[in-house]
Amino acid sequence: MAGRLYSSGIFLEGGIQPKLVKERFSRNEVQCQRCYRPEFTTNQRGEEANEKIWELMAEYKNTEKDTIQKSIVNHVEYTLARTRFNFDKNTCFRAVALSVKDRLIESWNDTQQSFTAEDSKRVYYMSIEYLIGRSLQNALVNLSLEHGYREAVQEMGFKLEELYEEEVDPGLGNGGLGRLAACFLDSMATLDYPAWGYGIRYDYGIFRQMILKGYQVEMPDYWLSQMNPWEIERSDVTYDIHFGGRVEKRLENGIEKATWYPVETIKAVAYDNPIPGYDTFNTINLRLWKSFPTNEFDFQSFNQGDYFRAIESRQKAEYITSVLYPNDSTIAGKELRLRQQYFFCSASIQDIMRRFLKRKRSWDELPEKIAIQLNDTHPAISIPELLMILVDKHGLDWPTAWNISYKIFGYTNHTVMSEALEKWSVDLFGKLLPRHLEIIYTINHIFMNQITARYLNSPKLHDMMVDMSMIEESKPKMVRMANLSIIGSHAVNGVAKLHTMLLTDKLFEKFNEYFPNKFQNKTNGVTPRRWIHCSNPELSNLYTRYLGSSSWLTNLHETRNLLTHHEDPEFRNSFKEIKMKNKERLAKWIEKECGVIVPVDAMFDVMVKRFHEYKRQHLLAFYMIYRYLKLKEMTVDDRQRQVKRVFMIGGKAAPGYITAKRIIKLITSISEVVNNDEDIGDIMKVIFLPNYNVSNAQVIIPAADLTQQISTAGTEASGTSNMKFVMNGAIIVGTMDGANIEIVQEIGEENAFIFGARIHEVEALKTAHETAIPELQKVFDAIRRGNFGNPKELSVIADNVENNDYYLLKHDFISYIEIQDKIDEVYRNYDQWLTMTILGALQMGKFSSDRTITDYAEEIWDIEAVHLPRPETQIPKIKSKPHLVPAVKDIDERRQENAESQENILQSIPINQLEASLQKPDDIEKIPRYFYTL
């Protein structure tokens, strides 16, 4: 049987030469048939089988319109308790989502059973952020059900596209890190890899950004206000998470043993979110943790009338998962953030170990069954947590535990700036996690001894120890989480070729010398299912029509086979019309959200990303002022001959990042001046796009003509928005930084607009102290005069660049002006512009996240795809023997353990505490409170 193609294929002259994987079962093959659940191996089963339950659960829900409609209305009436008289759009969305979740759960259950039956090695992806975006459209597309649901809801009086807009965008991330994690989960599911994601179920995600009088205002984003229809609460999957206390040591047979006696315990409860693969029955899991108290209510305080104290423990516990990235500019904020990280890591590691220990195994098998990928350093505490479990709870000796742990972990670095590497004060770490700090010191002591032995007579020894120690000998002393991640992982990777080169040659040069084979490159990618098919459906349909199938969605390299059509008038005209329709859609969104009418015949020049000085939104702001001043100096006739441009800037600044918030204010001030200047009219518009998120991006990105990717060379690790824009027919104006370099290599530098200093020039230029060219000085003067906002607030932006131009805006401004002139020239000749956009879009196969995940799977995780057994199209004779006894036994054992734990606590209450319960009220305050912890 022919193997299935996927997107790690390499385009060769004359066609694609793809890799092959084992045959898997496609949903499309039986989309209109009745389909019965697959069989699994029965080696682990026996005893009694409940054949009636098996028979009742044997069939997948079919895809007939009547079945879909019945499923929807059942949820309206029985889940949401609505009637046909209050069946509004939001109710319909929630019912549709619940109906789709039913189908996801079918596949989810079968997928997990398949992984268990195969006893496959699994990868666990640990990320503190997941910007998953809206799920309804993505789920329907991946399940090949979008057409069926569209027809079903249309007969019920609704448009599916309008229901998509009812979904709240879960803001469980801040930017590229979280969106990358979401793309990776989609690819893991699509490629049938046995994988799980782990993260935090924040009550409040990244803030909702509002622009009030030009200023960013942060509003809470309670994304759970209307329920999350996709999640499954697992109240039976809970773990105790401990903090504080002391560590006691003892000798057993001459070996030192440690016991941690914490003073605080909270509970982690699992919430599962099914993640479907595209055109496969495989559905993997994203497990998010929510914090709860072990003792929800202090009755003693309540009975004394202290009602706030009665719920204090609950509130304190729930703070941990209340908000994404608490402001860590205060000691309390730092402590909460460290609590968050440990909470999520401890719960996840305990869950992973529970799954491994379901079967009797030797400890040597642990690395053969488990791979854990740390998405940046936020989950780095997982390393000492696993070591603590192996050594303290299971009695492994230190070398054995270390060798096991080392083989399991991989670490992805996401920054090239040393000041951005995460550190925690030793005092705070020791206060919250005393045992983990001991383990880190133990690792560091052994590692420093190894460095000493290797470099004993070398002048490098001191510098090697200073740079590579996990403890920074500063005041106060700090724990370096990046060093912990590198030392404790068998593989470390960057996310673009330039980024990885900077890690090995600069940031972690000494680590690379010591571990010459540890560092790898894994250039990021994005999923074409969401970022082309869902975001730009007409472009997706165009590709499918010309290629004859939609297989390019799992093999993005196939779009190169359309290069022969790039001069075909019909293909070019279709591509052009699709771009115009997308611009019209965005223009309507801007009018609704911003109250500004923009000309769709203008160039849409877009920069959307997290606000940071290294991303250089202020470089674009300076250029907009320069362009506006230049337009004002022109005659009316000359002005009318200029290329129309609509500049669109979006993104959020961290609440405590004042410089970034000033840049937002500068941009909104420019917008106010330009958009209200009658002399300028439609020739130039400036729009700040508020509350940039995944859903907005799906409208903005397909409409862009030009995308600004203008970070200082050597500062952006990768960037993924650049990939999304080019895939959708936008042209990059950018520096040779991050993934821009590899994109240009793939599509050709002639199909991008490149400017600015190269990486080898940057260090020398930082100390050159250049003066601003006259064109930039004019911009500074206009800001200081107050032509664009309050100079008391905004002139500091110009002052900082003029006096300490760390990110080289002064140097790059002249080449930025020159490339912008070239952009105008090419856009006037739209045929040339269209050729560049088409050639760029069709050569982006490398930047599918499917390719990235395949590289991780083969070169770091050492895992293989696991395909579900083929479902039946006729009901098979019942031959499975579902072994229900172990599940029931497991639940009973858990209940017994909880009951025994509670009984032990009650029995340990001192008699004087019981006698105190009969004391007179006047004596209550003299009696110490007793806190029950279960």
C-alpha cells in the first residue's frame, strides 16, 4: 500500500521527492459512510467484558446532516437548557461547539487507547503559553466536517462564519512562544505522533488591550465568562503541589537520604482539551492545570465570624492560576510567577510518571517511553522535580537518576539576548522550593568538579566556571534557569539557523565547547491548516483546484509545483482578486473596530507583533513621520502621484514596559495627525489595530501587501509572523535577522526588500556613536516640537535613540528610506509586485510546522508515528474484551487512599485541640488554630 506523504519532502527539479511514512487512515475516505470504532490489542485484557457497553459505544457519530442537527439541538435543550424560543446565535455556537467536541472525544478516546495498546514512546510538550486561537473552525476543518456543519446550521437559520465570531479567543499566551506551541500541537496530531501538551489554565489570559485617547489601557480578559465548550474537567486527575518548609537528612546504609517537609500544599486539577489532527482520526491532548486549595473552607474561622479568613486558603491557592505572567517587578510578583512555574511543572511530571508506572517496568525503560520538551526555561524546574521523584520517592541512586533524566529532557531556547535569560534569586528559590535548590546545588557541584577536571591546567578554567555555573555569584545570588536547562538536557536547539549560530558562537559559546554535539537547529514553522486554509480559504481553494487535491495541506512543498503557473494570466488574476477580497474584509473590520475608512486600492503596509524596542516599531513610526513631512512639502500634483499607503500597526506592550507604551502613544498620535489632515486625504493613513490576537491575525495577515520584519540583526530568535505573511502573499521588508534569512534563501532575495546592518557589522556599530542623518533629525525635531503628541511624554523616544542607539535605528534609517523608495517603485508596476508575491507564497514549504515537528521527532525525541487501526465500515463481530476491572480497582484504591489520609489527619489532631472546641467563646483567641490539610 502506498505510503502517505508529509511535509518534510524536498523539492527537486521535476517534482517533489518526499519522505514516506506508514499508511494511516484518512477521515475523507469514509466521510459519508457509517464507521465503527477500531479494535485494539487485547494482551492486557481478559476477565469479564461488558459487551453491551462496547456495542453501544462501537459506532462513530455519522456525518449526515440530520445527525449533526439532532446533536446540536440536543445540546441546546439538554446541556444548555435552552428552548427553541431563546435559541440565539451565541447559544447555537455553544451547541455546535459541544456537538463537535462529542466527535473529538470519540477520536480522543481511541487515540489514547491506541497509544496505550501500542505502549508507544510519547513526547510531552511543556509550555507556559498556548495561543491556541478559536477552535471551532480549526476543529471542523481538521475533522473534514466544515461543509457538513455549514449546511446543517444554514437550514437552522444561522451562518457558520457568524458562529465562528461568537467564540472567545483564549489569550493563554503573550506572543510567538505561545502560538508556536499551538502550531506544534496541530502538527503533532496531524502527523500521528503520540504527544501531549501541558500548560496552565489561566482564569485571565493576556490582557484585553484598549486604546483610550491614544494610550494603551489593559483590561482583564476573563475568557471563561461564557464557559469553555472544548475543555473536559478531570476532577479525578489531581496532584498535591508543595511549597516551603524544611528538608531533613538521614543516613541509610551509609547513603544520605532527604525528606522534604513542606508547610503549604495546594491541589492541581486537570482540564483536557482535545487537539485534532488534519484528516486523521488521531486526536491528541492539551492538559491544562488549575489550582485549588487542599482545604477549601476553614470552618473554625467561619464559626468564629472571621468570614474572610474562612476562604483565605482558597483564594491564595487560586491566585496561582489566576493570570498569565503576573507583573514581576515586585517581590510578591516574582514569588507568584515562580509558584506558577513550579505548580505547572510538578503536576505535569507527576502525571507523566503516573502514566509510566501503570505497568511494571525497569527504570531503564523511562527514557525509552518518555521524551519531554521544555519550551524555553519556564518549565526548567521539571528537571530537579523529576530527579527528586526518582531519588527521594523511588530510592534510585544519584548517577542512575541523573542518567535517566538527562536522556528525557530537551530544551528549546527562544532568545539571543543574555539579559532576557530567566533567573531566580537563591533566597526566593530556597524559601519556596528548598529541596529543589539542594538538588540544583548538587548538580552544580558535580558539574563544576567535571569542568575543573577537564580544564585543570587551562587559563580558561575560571571563566568557564563563572559562565557555566547554574549559580550566578551576584548580589543577590541567582539561579540561572538557562544553564540548568542546558546541563540537564541531552539536546538544546535554537529556532532559526542564525539564532542557533548565535547561541553556539556567542551566548552559550562555552557550553558548546564543552558539549560539542548538544546544540541543534530546528527552524520554526507554522501550520498551513490554520494560517492558509482557515485564514485565507479562497487562496486554499485556488491551490487545491490547480493541484488537483488538498494534499498540499500536509505537504506544503507541493505548492512549488504551481510555479509553472506564476505567469499564467488566469492564475495571476485569481491570486490578485483573492488579495483584493481579503483587503476589503480587513477594511470592513477596521471601520468597525477603529472607526476609520481606509482605501482598499492603497498598499496595506502591516506590522503586527509584541511591542519591544528590538522589534523596532519606533523605526516604522519615524519613517511614517518622515513620509508625512515629505508629503506635506510636495505640491498637490506631486502628492497625487504618490503611492497610496495604509500603515497598520498592532500589538501589545507589557504593562510595565513604559518605553513600549510610549511608542504606542507615538503611533496613535501620528495616526491622529495624519488621518485628520485634509491635504493628505487617502494618500496616507495610519491605523493602530487594537487588541491584536490570533483571531484578528487571521483577518489581518491575508490582506497585507507588505509586512514589516525590521528587528536589529541578531536580536530576533526566529519570528513566525513573517512566515504567515509570505505564505499569504505579502512581501517582507526586513533585515537579515531571525528566520528572514532562511525565507530569503528559499524564495530568493529578489522577492523581498532587505535593508540594514548585517549581523557581522552590529557589534562595531553599537560603539560607533553615529549621528542622525538630517532626515531623521527632522523627525526628532518634529516630535520634540509636539507636532505628534505631547513632547513631555514622547521626546524621550527620540532622546534615547539619539543618545544610546543600542538597536541601531540611526544607522539603519538611511537604508530604510532607500528601500521604501524602491518599494513604491515596484508597487507602481503592480505586475512585478504580483510576481514577487506569488513566487514568495509558493516557495514557503520549508516553513510548515509539520517539517519542524518531523525534525524534532527524528533528531531529538526519537519517536515514531502511531496510526489508529483502520475503522470498520460494517459492524464487526464483537471480539474485544474491555478490561473494566483495573479501572474500577484504580478508582477504588484512590478513594481508599484519600479516606486513609483523611483518617490519619483526623487521628493526629491533638486532644487539646478537640477540648478547645468546647471552650467558651471568650477563650477562643487564646487557642491556636488548627488547619486541616487533606
